[in-house]
Amino acid sequence: MTTVRQYSQVPPALETFLKQHALYVATGRGVRLLAKNHDFSRLLLNNVIFTDAVLAGAVFREASAIETKFLRVDAFGADFSRANLTRADFTKADLRGSNFQRSLLLSAVLSGADLRAGVIMDHGKKTPQVVNMFKAELDEASLVGSRLDEAEMSEASLRRADLSNASMGKTNLRGAILANATLTGAKLVGAILDGANLKNAKLTRCDLREASLVDVDLTTCDLTGADLRGIRIKDPKAEERENTIRKVLAEHKQWLATSGRSGTQAQLRDADLSNFDFSSVDLSASVLFGCDLRHCSFAGARLKGADLSGCNATGANLRGADLSGCRLSGAILIQANLDAALLVPLDILNQRGEKTGRVMQADLRQADLSYASLVDAKLSAAILEDANLSNANLTDADLSGAKLKGADWSGATLRGVIGGP
């Protein structure tokens, strides 16, 4: 189901403040905008001038800010997730610890912006918070001289983007698209670029020391003057691991087909299965307890009655997967895609294949689903007690009969939800 985003007009009181701020920027008169922690969600903010404003902790979630000026703003820890920031200008902005997950930044300017991790206070403790640009669209954006150290940019689209002289130490660019991008003089020491698309990328004088470039094709890149000392381009154990997993899957397929008479049930407790493609595979009744499933693809897979308790599935793709009766208690599913996933009760059958009247519910107790996408997911009767669903997108999800006691819904999108909190 496609949801057409509807934007709200700027309230009159805020419009007055914005006009005063525009006057302040243009002439020095007027009043500077101090909007710390203000909620701008879903507002129509195209062409607005926020230059030099204080926007620390402000929320622009799903707002439209096309060609909006954010030059030199203090937007420390701000939330721009799913916002349309096409051609927006963030030149020299303080964006430390900000969230740009799935935002649209086509042709945006972030030259000289500070996008390093920020430190926030959580119950008296200092907690680092990296900039989140997971799956952000930054095609043709200018990030010249920006500071992106340790940023989360996996699967981001950066086609023809200019990252010249950017600082990107330990930045996660796993699976990112950097085709025809310019990274001249960029510092990518220790960065993760596994599986990234660098077709025709310009990496002249780029510092790639200790970077991970597993499964990256560098044949069309310009590497003139690049420092490639200590780079990792092939995991010596990857082929062995893949063969082992495929053998386990073959045995499990046989086990399912013969109702356990031959083959072996897949039991991979605490195994490292990260980045593996399980798309459309039948893993029903498998045991993946505590496994590392980060960035795996389970698109269209069958995981009916499987045990994924305690697994780390950060950034995993579970779109359209059948998770009926699946145990996911304590699992980490941060930024995972569960759109159209099925998490309904599973009928327990007897040896003759007949329903016994008993069911196994999908169990997500204490699971971390923060920033996960659950659009149109079927969660009827699922157990979500004490689960973290902060900033998750549950548009049109079905939660009828679900157990929701103690769940955290802060910042979650709940449009069209059936049986929600």
C-alpha cells in the first residue's frame, strides 16, 4: 500500500518567528531563531531560511525542506529522518549526532559540515551518538571538506557526490553506492566499504589505510596517489564460511522435506552469518539463537517457528518474510526492514498435519526495533512487551491483539495502524 505524504502548513506563530529570523540574517535586525528541541515534523518548509539558527535536538522528521538554508546552524542531535532535503544547504552546519536515516538529500550541500559522532547525556552518562545516514539519498550532493568520521552511511546512495577532502575515518559505507563519486583527498582510514559500488569513482590521493574493501571492484577507479596500505580486499575465511552455511541449508531443506526422517535441522547458535543472502530460503523451525545476522537479507524467506532469540539483525532485510510464530525475544533489529513481514501466530500441527488448536505466537519481548521499518507488517497477537519501537515506522501495520505492555513508542510513526497503543 502506497502512502502519499501530506505536509502541514507552518503555524502562524512560527511563521512570524521565521520572518523575524530571516530579517536577522539579512540585516542583523530582527530576532535570531532559538528553536532547541522544537518539533517541525511534517511541516512544509521549502525555501525557509534557518541560517545561523539554534536547532539543537530539533525534529524535522518527514518534513519538506526543499532548497531550505541551514548554513552554520547548530543542529546538534537533530532528527531529519525521512525528510525531503533536496538541494538544501547545510554549509558549515554543526550536525554532530544528527539523524538523516532514509532522508532525501539529492544535490544537497553539506560542505564543511560537522557530521561526527556527538556526545549526549543519558541519565548522567555520556553516550556517543553517531550521525545516521542509513539509506540516505545523497546523489550529486556536495560534502566537500565535511567531517563524517564514524558516521553510519551503509547503503546510502552517493552517485556523483563530491566528497573531496572529507574526513571519513571508520565511517560505515557498507553497500553504499559511490558510482562516479569524487573522493579526491578524502581520509577513509579504517572505513568499511564492503560491497560498495565504486564504479568510476575518483579516489586520487585518497587515504584508505586499513580500510575494508571486501567484494569491491576497484578496476574502474582512479587510484592515482591513493594510500592503500593495510587495506582488506578479501576475507580469507569468507569462502569457507559460505560453503559451510550452504551445506547447513541443504541439510535443513532435506530435513524439512522429509519431516525430519533425513537431513539435519539447522542449529547455528551464536554463529557469524552477517551479510549472507538468505532471500527466499526456507529456514522454518531453524535455531539461530544469538547469531550475528547484521545486514543479512531474508527477503521473502520462511522463518516460521524459527528461534532468533538474542540475535543481532541490525540493518537486516526481512521484507515480506514469513516470521509466523518466530521467537525474537531480546533480538536487535535496529534499522531492519520488516515491511510486509508476517509475524502472526503459527498453528501447531500434529504428526498427521492436523491443527491441534494450539498456536505459537511471534515473540518480540525486549527486542530492539528502533528505527526499523514495519510498514504494512502483520503483527496481530504478537508479543511486543518491553520492546523498543522508538522512531520505528509502523504505517498501516496490524497490531490487533498484540501484547504491548511496556513497549517504547517514542517518535514512532503510527499512521493507519490497526490496534496500536
